[in-house]
Amino acid sequence: MAPRYSVLPDFCMLSSRVRLVATTARLVHSLIYSSSRSFMDLKALLSSLNDFASLSFAESWDNVGLLVEPSPPHTVNTLFLTNDLTEEVMEEALQKKADLILSYHPPIFRPMKRITWKTWKERLVIRALENRVGIYSPHTAYDAAPQGVNNWLAKGLGVCTSRPIHPSKAPDYPTEGTHRVEFSVTHTQDPDKVISALKEIAGVSVTSFSARTDDEEQTRLSLNCTQQALMQVVAFLSQNRQFYQKTEILSLEKPLLLYTGMGRLCTLDESVSLETMIERIKSHLKLSHVRLALGIGKTLESPVKVVALCAGSGSSVLQGTDADLYLTGEMSHHDVLDAASQGISVILCEHSNTERGFLSDLRDMLDAHLENKINIILSETDRDPLHVI
């Protein structure tokens, strides 16, 4: 009788080895992935974040930047992204060993008079400091940025061209000074002497060129001066009646930034029905429901060509903008009525629903911008507080 051999033991040993190899491979991959990531000094990271989207783009009323700072030195290995920093989200961030929380909305907005365990925002600060976790908020700086929240929101509309509704201004003047003062000096008034006297005033730069007025050769002087120097220049000119009577004072404006600013006015390449646009927006935001106010005389079949949008709360940004549709998170009752009375339909999606989806794009952009130096993770517990039931 031929001997019978069992292959089961060998098979089990082989399976165990395969599992061991697979587990080892995953462990090695994890170690390689972790070792490829390095710590970043907090100050260096903040500088890189500002390079990505300058805090100077933020609205003047906003509270942006580093809101909670652990005692230095502080290094960051894990950056945790959230739209709203609630106590539930803070617990998640601590469990995931976050070193810095980037909260789109600033959890500290109004001044705090005390830090106690009494209110939830005070508790956030306490827990962050106790666990050496920094808190950073970009808010409206990311609204205005060319690659920011409103740009992401516009992606759900279809192929379109867009521009900011309220363009941002450059953070700095292209030349020194906030005002330009111009006047002419005749050759009998010794232009060199006048120029020499003006250059002695701090904060003044002088440019001169030849001019001819009423068949008389003159030297035209153009001064760029700071706000502080302006009154000294005016005082100097007032000493000479001929200068003073012919002086022009211009207030300089910082240049507008074409692709940076609040809100977006989007013109579709091809018009679509309002009904189609609603479905596009719901799909982009992963929502089953939105709120709709039909403009006077409009139906679901009405064409939509121009959409004005603003992530979050859009009343002040959208007001007075000519469009077929307003898209935002929330607007006041009366602002909705005003828009509808002008034949503009309004779609409201709840405040943070128009913002939160941007964080996935932000993670990828920051990974590239920071050259994969740190771990960047998204909150899984962050959600809009309002639900349709």
C-alpha cells in the first residue's frame, strides 16, 4: 500500500511564512514612510504656511495666525486639519498625537478675560497647552487665496472662468510712501535748492523732469512721501505761495491682486438649468439637501450662466453683485429676500458645508508645499453642527 502524505503541515508553515513576510513588509514600509518624514520647527512651519497663503490676505476684522503656542522650542511632526475645533475634535487630535492643529475657523475670536474650565473654548486652550499642541487659524486668508476655499467651491459649478468679487490689495506699496505730491518749479526759483531741502525730510523720495508751461521752461517735481512726511512737505511748500497754489496731492493705493480676494464671480462656459446646477453643487459638497430661494420670475428650468459665490456666510460679500445665482453657506432672511426680488436665485448649504471639503485639497497642496516633511491628517469627527432630519 502506497504511503499517504499529508500536505497540511507544510501548507500551514508556508501560510505562516507568507503572513510573516507580509507583516514584515508592512512594518518596513511603515518605518521607511515614517523615517522619510521629519520634524519641522514651529517657526519654520509657520513661515512656510505664510508662504503658501499670506496672512496679509485676511480681512482686518479677522483673528488669524498662531493662536496658541506651546513654550519654545516646539517641533511639529503631525499637522492636524479641521474646519472647526470643537472639544470632540480636540480629543481626536490628541489621540492622533498632533503637534499643531490647523483650524480653518479661529477657535479664539473675541478676547478672553480668563482661562478656566468653565467654557468650552477656554477648555480648548487649557488642553492644548497641557498637551503642548499649537493652534493656528488661517480663516479669511484661505478664503482670499487664489488656491483657497472659494476656488475649491467654484470647482463644483462646471467649466467656468472666475475672478474675485472683492479683489485683495497687495500687502505693500510698489514704491515708498502713501502719497504723491507734484508741483512745478521755475528756473528762477532754483530747482536744485528746492530738491535739496525736500530730501532732508525723512520719508521723502524726489523725482524731477523737465516740463514746459506757457512757453516757460520748468522743472516738475514728483515726491513720494509717507503719511508722517506729508505734513512736513505741505508745511515747506506753504512757505512759497507759488509752489503751494500749484501743488497736487494724490493718495496712493496698493495694487489690486487679480486672482486674490473675497468671493468669486464665475461665468460658465455653457449655461445650464438651475436644476442641473443644484445637482452639481450637491454632488460637489456631498449633500443630499440644500436650501433654495427662487428669484422672482425664475423656475428650475431657468438658465444659469453667472454664479456669485462665497464660502461660509456670504451676505456682505455677495450683496449688490449681478448674477443669476448666489451660492453660499448662509445668508440673513432679508438678504435672501433682497436677492430674490432682483431675480437672483439663492442656494444655501449651511455654513461649514461650503468650506470643509476644501481640507482634502489643502492636505495634498500642503504635502507638496512642505515637501512631505511632516504628517498631515484630516479630522474624522469634524462636521457641520446642523443636520436635516
